Amino acid sequence: MKILVIEDEPKAAEYLRQGLAESGYLVEVAANGVDGLHAAASGDHDLVVLDVMLPGIDGFAVLSALRTGKQVPVLMLTARDRIDDKVRGFELGADDYLVKPFQFPELLARVRALLKRNQAVPGDPVVRVGELEIDPVRHRATRGGQRIDLSAKEFALLSLLAQKTGQVLSRTQIASLVWDIHFDSDTNVVEVAVRRLRAKIDDPFPEKLIHTVRGVGYVLERRV
Ligand code: CA
């Protein structure tokens, strides 16, 4: 498992490199956004740990550049505990978010969760809703045979909705199951993610599968 760490502060970068290496990962460190983007584009990393505050191009810019090509899971780090940053990160396609300072075991738990989510689970059946197919083994979604590129979080969200086809899930439930967020104020993250998901799986097609249940939440089902 290869992890790319994009972090400009030498002490923090070394802390991450050492901790992750001791946990059995191959670690590459980039000290700024430009190098990080180059490393990510040319490497085959299983995960990117991306600091928001970087000289030159910041973490948000790195993330949006990365998302135009790669679907590698991204864990963002920031010193700013601001909901705006969190939403912006998720909107740009970050898969998880960790506020500095953090304890290493917390980072490790999130790294493992992201890597696990991206790994194949043998024997899991393909979920089908109309012409939408979600394959948890190959971590792949298609609609009408067309491959849909989803970030790890988007895939997790779609899988959750698909597993509960026909059941209305509240924003709070989704926030807690997909993001491990347990505060009502954070459900904005869910709305942003549902919007992104809809743009990919529903907007190009006449039949809509994700429905908003006003005042309650969302449901994935066929309504024809
Ligand atoms: Ca930094």
C-alpha cells in the first residue's frame, strides 16, 4: 500500500512518514503542492494525505487538479477547524478530513478505513436499481452500461442509498454512516455530496433515481 503525503512543514511530514512507515505503508513525501501534484499524477498511490495549507498552490487547488484525473482517496489535513473548509474540501472531492493537531492513531484509523473502503470485498453481490449497477467488489458503478467515476465518499454514499433502496435516509443518518459526523450542523456536507452524486448518476438520464423527501432526507428508488 503506497501513501503520498503532501505536507510542507518538515516536522509534520516526518511525523507522518515515520508513523505510516512503521505501520507498514510505503510512504512518499512531497513538500509542496506542485511536487505533490506531480508525484500523484505519475505514481500509483493508494491514498493521498493532503495538507490544506501549502506554499504556492494550496491543498484545495491540489485537490481540484487531482480530481480532474484521479479517483485516489484523499484525506485532507487542516489547522483550521472551520466548517466552510470542511464543506469546500468535500465539495472538491476529499474523502475524509482531519483537523490538526491530531493524535497519530486517529489518522491511522482514518487511513485504514479509507483504504479498506477502496478494497475489494469478495463475494459481495452487485446491487441493481433499474439500469444502475453498483459493484462493491470492483468498486465500480455503471448506469446503462456507462462507467461512472465516483470518489470514495460518493461511492460509499451511493452504496448506502442502494443497500437501503426504497428506504428514506435522513441527512443525519447519512452524515453519521458515511462521514462519521454526528452533529446536525454538518449535514450541509450531505447535501453537497448528494448534489455531486446526482450530477453524475441522475442528471444525464431521464429517469431520476435519487429523490429528496422534503424535511426528511433522501431515497434511492425507481418511481416509474
Ligand atoms: Ca502546511
